[in-house]
Amino acid sequence: MRVDLFDFDLPPERIAQAPASPRDSARLLHVPAVGGFADRGVRDLPDLLRAGDLLIVNDTKVIPTRLHGRRAESGGAIEATLVEEIAADRWRAYCRPAKRLKPGDAILFADGVLGARVAEKQADGRVDLLFDRSGSALREALWAVGRMPLPPYIKRPRPEADADMEAEAATPDDRAAYQTLFAREEGAVAAPTAGLHFTPRLIEALEAAGIGRAHVTLHVGAGTFAPVKAEDTDAHIMHSEWARLPKETAEAIARARRDGGRVVAVGTTALRTLESAAREAVATGRAGTVPPFEGSTDIFITPGHRFHGVDLLLTNFHLPRSTLFMLVSAFSGLERMRAAYAHAIAADYRFFSYGDACLLERADGGGADDGSPRR
């Protein structure tokens, strides 16, 4: 499909710079399969779902992988955002300014608390950094001196700003704000943002309404925010991320489906994990089930995809021309989502990671699907 079909104009003021406070006070746009849209709130979620429904949340935990330092020889400022762990002591990173770096250059982060050398420069502009420690020692250092790797559309005043660096850095408040209530498995470099809306109060209300909860893990990578640069979706190379759907979650899904409940993915990362597991089931003759799954997934969901594992989707509002807007368009229909986003913009909904949410019903009405996948 042509990528420009997924483009739309978004006023910059609609991009949220901070989360709602409290988190569950965010607005929620209900997009049913047919009929008009409803302006609700996240706190209405227990009323919008049914007893027996099952929420699937992503329990990945964001690592503070944005580092500020200086080149050891020149003293020039360097910002590194680690996006992919290559080895226990080596990460692939986006560095600014990257053009001045060359293999062998030493970088001192946090006034020398953590050190690294440039091991290699990639053709796509990313830089491989080899650190002076590895494994758990490196993780401890990142938690001590790193900042949350906020996406570039969230701006923060930069302490000790340098003339050649943009004003964009997470604050200490973002360490808590950019982490979901469910976070426990370290590995993400971006938050599964639909989960940011949940509070203990909302969880209690959902449980009281008879709505269950189970977890998957997908370690969100930086590619989740990348716009599609190709002119056609067939030419786009999807990023790969590690995911796991445990046996306990597969069993909970089977019970919910057996008892007439619906599977509600909390975020596109949970949906991608569920659909990856369901795709494996179809490929092995077990269509209609969502089995345990573990491994890398590069599933790219565009209109024409047949959903097997998800009935409803709770998600934020996504970027134009992004794989995530393509995903929600596949789920609820492209024209339906273009109309929903136009409504949200006109009604002053807040967009992207710290923004408001929408609850989407499948265009085909939901329900388990035992057919073969179509793309």
C-alpha cells in the first residue's frame, strides 16, 4: 500500500509533553466497530469492557539508556542513546554529534563515572560503543547515571546546554513517568505507552468489574517510533524485537475465550506479541489458538492482516506514516481511523507517548479467527 495513505496533519500543540496527572485522568476515545465515536476517560474502562474480558499488558521495563558525556581528548559534548545491546559490554547507539566520532575515540560519561570507546560506525549512522564494564555492572551504571530515552518529540530543558546540542533531555520526573505500573522485565529502550495510563485505583476497579489481566513481554526498540521512509509498505523493512508469551498467559487466553470473554491488548506491543504467537499457531495447524511464544518478531501489520489473537485494542494516538498508525488502521479500518484521528485533533486530544488513549474495536467485530493469515 502507498505510505502516503497513512499521512495526516497534526498540529504541534497536540503533542503531549507530560503525562496526565493522575495517569488515569487521561481522555479516552471509544471507537466502536460501527456507529459514532464516544469521548470518554481512561477511568471509564471498567464500564466499557465486560466481566470475563482479559487485559494483556506488556511488562517490559525501560532502561535509562540516554547518556551525556564528553570526548576524552577534545572535551566536546556527546549524547548517546543506547538502542540495541550487541554484547554484555557493547551497545549500538545514536550519538550526537556522530560525525565527529571515529573508531577508537574515548568517551567519558557522567564526569568519568562510566567510560566507553567507539568500536565501529555503522552505515546507517549508528555507533557501536564498547564500555569499560559489562553485564550487571554496566546495567547498574546505566541506572545510576542514565536518563530515560524519551522520544524526540518530547522536549526538556537541557542542563548545561551546549551550543551544538538540542534542548531535549529527560528529567528525573520522567524516570517514574516513563515507566508503566507493570514494568518488571528490563530490556526496553522505549515505553509501551498504553500501559502508562494505569494506576492502582484503575486496576482495583477493573478487578472489581470481573476483568482479568495477564502479561506478555516485548522489549520495545527505538524502531517503534521510526517513520516509514519507503513509498510503499512492501518496501519497508520492519525492526525486530524480542518477545515472550508465557504458558500462563496462553492458558488465561484459552479460558477467557472458552467462557465468552474478549482479549484486550493494552498497546500495540502486546498486540504484536499476541499476533506473533497466533501466526505461529496458524503456521503449525493450530489456528484459533494463542500458544506460548518466545523469540524475535518483526511482524508488520498493515490493512489486509487477519487478526487471530486480539478482539479489542487500547492504545495511544500515533505518528503519521508510522507502522503503528498502519497497525491501528488494519485493526479498525483505514478510513475509520482517519476519521477517528480527525475527531481527536478537533477535540483537542493529546497525542503520542504521554498523550491520551483510544479503545478500538475490530473492524470485523472481533472474535477468535481460525482462518489462514492474509497480508
